[in-house]
Amino acid sequence: MTRKNRILLAAAVLLAGAAPQAFAAGAYVELKGHRYTIEVAADDAARAHGLMDRTHMDADHGMLFVFNDDMPRAFWMKNTKIPLDMLFFDGEKKLVSIQHDVPPCVSDPCPPYSSGAPARYVLELNAGESAKLGLTSGDPIVIHR
């Protein structure tokens, strides 16, 4: 193997573990034909901050947390002031679990809310949205970057 090929192979290996592909402004997801404009949290800092300190989220909006791999996820509502639905999707973009109507955290430490199964994407929507759509396990999410 030439030096150039070794360098290209090393670069490919590094890129395979890189952060998820960037999302353009105006990204959205679709669930059962309904569109939600999303903010994307695709790095550690954005995922850690999430929807903290928000007192409102517009209808038909949400936050999509993107990870590099499928593994069980746990979220909490520290400093999050609005009730949310947490929808957990696997790498195939199929719904694996829902945490319905998660209330704002009023105690310290905040309780965790688990995916209960490996997940790669977590979509937070205003509380009640998943019930309104009638979402069930296996439902797909379509992500538009």
C-alpha cells in the first residue's frame, strides 16, 4: 500500500467516526405526514444544553438530538421549563419508544427518562404531540436536512 493510500484510508477511518452530517437552516422532520420545524443538537455541547431555559416552543416545532450510534439513551429535564414528549428512534429511523408528557424538573437531581432500547435520534416535541398523532412503536421519522 502506498503512503498516499494509507493516508486516504486513515482519513476515511477518522471521518467514519466524525460528527453527524450537518443540517441546514430550515431542517424539518415528518411524522405521519405532519411536518415539524426542528433545531438540531448534533454535538455534545448542543445535546447537553437542549431546550434548557425555554419557556415556550412554537407549535409544530421541536428539537432533534442526533448521535453517531445506536445505544440506550437517557434524558432529563434539568432547567427545562416546558413539558415535552421525547420520541426515541433507532438508526433505521423507526420509533422505539416514547416518553409522554414529561414535566419540567422541579427537584434536584432530575429523574432520567430512558429510551429503553438502542436509539440514535431523539425528537423532543411539545407535550401531547405524540398522542395527537397516534404514534406507535415502529413508526418512521423522515428527516429533511
